[in-house]
Amino acid sequence: MNNVFAVYGIEVSKRHLSLTADYMTFTGAIAPFNRTAMASSSSPLQKMTFETTMAFMKEALLHGEEDMLSSPSARLVMGSLSRGGTGAFDLLVSPEYSA
């Protein structure tokens, strides 16, 4: 895949490609990574971060869709940490150690 992008002078991180592959295969079957497949997502904000932002926004508004901010994309749009990686937990500081 990097060879395809390299022709256009675009460098793609292997981590990004790995994340994309994980997203496409997490159900056990290979899912397409396009706007048609994205339309089946339950997260309006996740849909809007893909390609056709205004079309997905219009549909969400007309149908009164809600977003539970369960996808990393939706959480980023709202300025929240993803619930994975360093956003997966909170650190609690004991009062005796706080300044």
C-alpha cells in the first residue's frame, strides 16, 4: 500500500495502515473501508469524519440521531480522549502527595 502512495509522494505511517486493517477485519470478515460501509456505522460523528461530511450531517439532523461518543473519531471531534491507549484510564493522586 505504501508503494501506491509513494508514487504520489505521500508517506503513510505503518501504524495508520495497521489501524485501518484492524478496523476492516475486527468482525472476522473483511469489511470495505469506504463511504458505503461507513453509512452502516451507528455513530453520526464517525460517519462525518470520513468523506461526505455534509450528507451524513444532514441525515443525522433529519433523523434526530444521537452519538454516544463510543468511537475514537467521534470522541476526537468533541475534544475528548479516546478510550484506548493513554485515554483508557485515569490517574488518581493521593491527597498526601498532591502539592
